[in-house]
Amino acid sequence: MDTPLASRRAALEVLIACLDKGQPLDDALARHQGFASLEPRDRAFVRLLLATTLRRLGEIDDVLKGLVARPLEGANALGHQVLRLGAVQLLFLGTPAHAAVDTSVRLVEGAHLPHLKGLVNAVLRRVAREGTVPLGDHDAARLNTPLWLWESWMEAYGEAATRAIAAAHLSEAPLDLTPRTDAAFWAGRLEAEVLPTGTIRRGAGGNITELPGFAEGAWWVQDAAAALPARLLGDIAGKRVADLCAAPGGKTLQLCAAGAAVTAVDISARRMARLGDNLMRAGLKAELVTADATKWLPTEKFDAILLDAPCSGTGTLRRHPDIAWLKDEYDVDRLAVTQDRLLLHALDLLKPGGTLVYAVCSLQEDEGPARIEALLARDRRVERVLIAADELPGLAEAITPKGDVRTLPSMWTERGGIDGFYIARLRRSYEK
């Protein structure tokens, strides 16, 4: 087997599935049969190749538009994706020119587009000759951020913060783990550090399943920001807690480890099966319900509810750079409707005096503060519970003037950053 060509062919097919057909990158990789048959080292290369292409897509296209006279469209559109993959190897991955150019030419040849061989060869050889010169004084932060995102962040955060957020998205995120117990011990075993909030952090890369503690479920993968909502419920030992939109289950595991009687609800049977596997590996138990959380009616109300609502995911671009190119403002508007429905229904499931923590891994104001302000304005059953600085060790800057939490990817830069989350804590004050 020609391994270099096979790995790049897999990357090409996944990139087409992602950018041309709208499939999330992780889903496209999972569905690609050839990817699974590659050796671990080659799978890692494919992931790196794709992630870097998506992180740097704006810069890559800006370079290529100066070298390709006419857009490659229709039957020739595949050639544009080949050029992107070839260019990213030359500009950002340090791939030897002969390997990047030769495999790219062979990709268009194998796709029955022999008339593109000369173009691909000439364009990539020029990129190889000029090295990073084509990038010049390109504004990387701006180029690699779609206009709709840039404008929305400028309005919400201002130019300096927007540039810092966009710059943070250009780096690969570290590996964050939530320990079931004894963070210091597992940090030592994993050659990692314990963050102020209790998350264990180590560098990216490597096979997670081979790390100490994985098999016995001593920890699970979860960004430091994603671990905050469950902690903001306070002492939940012995309480009935619902985790709505729960899969794949990091927060469910947190709630169980904290001693709560947890009911986890999610609409996806596939994702719930994965949650069940994670619970079993960790030796934890929860009631699992596969249902639409906007319609689900339990027999008894809950002491506390954690609602990590479906959202655009724009706070996770460090880990999922495809989101920038697959989502748009219409997705945000559509999801805001679902978020409102979930918030209202969650209040119906909560006992008077009970606590609701709402979270989204989004940087969009319409999915965060706007939803909570709208709820508080129209529903007298609910009041905001302020979040104090001592509840977020090392992240006091993330507490908003209104007492909610807004983490940004540009925070904790010296530690490797953090995902963008919005979190609000509410209390149901009295019956309707």
C-alpha cells in the first residue's frame, strides 16, 4: 500500500465531506472506512492535516486566490481541496516539497482529473519555492475567522478581545481531564498539572486510551470550561439532579461523582449508549433516558437541573475548527428558539427553591446572555443567583458584571487557553 498517498486520499475525502457536504469533521472521520484502517501514526497525520487546514483555511485560500486565475468549480472543485491540502503541508506543517507536490498531483490523477495535474504541480511548486513569503503581512486572526463571526464578536467584545479570541483559535488545545477523585495523584501519574479549578491538563497528542487511569475510569476528557457548570450547582450529594442534553456525559459523570442521584436525558440513542459506556468504565450509575428534553415529563420534580443546551459551539473552535465554516448566523437564530424552549421546560421540572444552571459552549451573545435576560423578563418563577469569584479559582475575570460566567479562549493564555462558555445560575423562586 502507498501509505503517504492513502493517508492524503483519506484526508481529501473527509475534507470534501466536511466542507462540500456539511458533515462535522468528527462525524466524517468516523464514517470514513479507509481512515479506520490506517496505522495510528497515519491517522494522527490525517487529523493534523485536516485540523490545520480548517484552522488556517482563510490564509490558505488567500494565498491560492493569487495563484489560480479562475475558480475550480463543478467537476473541477475537487482540485481546489487538493490545493488546500497541498498548501497547508507546505505553509504550516513543514512537509518536504517533493512529498506534498507529488501526492497532490497523484490525487487529482486518481480522481480522473488529469487535466488538473499541470495546474496543481505549478501552483504548489510556486508555494514551495516562496515558502511562507505568500503569507506576507496577512492578518491571520481576521482571515481565518468567517465574517459573520468576526462581526458578532466585534459587537459583543470589541476589537482587542476579538483579535485575542481569533488568535487563540489558531493553536491546538491541550488535553483536559476531569478526575473522579484525587486530582493531585492523577496529575502526577499523567505528568500533567492541576489547574486552579481542579481540571488536570497535559499537552495534546498521544493515544488517550493508553494513558494511566483510562481503563478504570479514573478521569474523563473534558475541557476546563466544560467542567465549571456542574461545580456551580454546589453541594448536590444525595439530591435528585437532572442533566438535560447530557450526552456524551462528562457533566453526568461529574454529578454522579459528587454523590447526586442523576437522571441523564438526551435525544440521541447513539450518544446515550456512549454515555452508558463511560459510566460503566468509571464505575458510576445514573438513570438514562432517551427523550426530547423539551417534552420529557418525569414523575417527580428535581432539586437541581443542569442544562447544557444545544448551541452553535463557537466557543470550541480550538478543538472543532470545522464549526467556523459549517455554522452561520441562521443556525444561531434557530438554536436560540430551542434554548428558550429548554429553559422554560427545565423550570417546569424544578422544585420551588431548586437550582438551574444553564450553559452553552458558544461565544454568541444571542445564545447566552440574551436567552437569560429574555427568560428573566418574562417568567416570574425564576431569579438569578450571582456567581462569586471564590467559586472560580483563577478565573475571576470570567465573572460578568451581572454575576454570570463568560469564559473566552483568550483567557489563561499562559496555561494553554480555555473553551468559550456562557454559564448562568438561576433559582426557581415560587410556583406559578
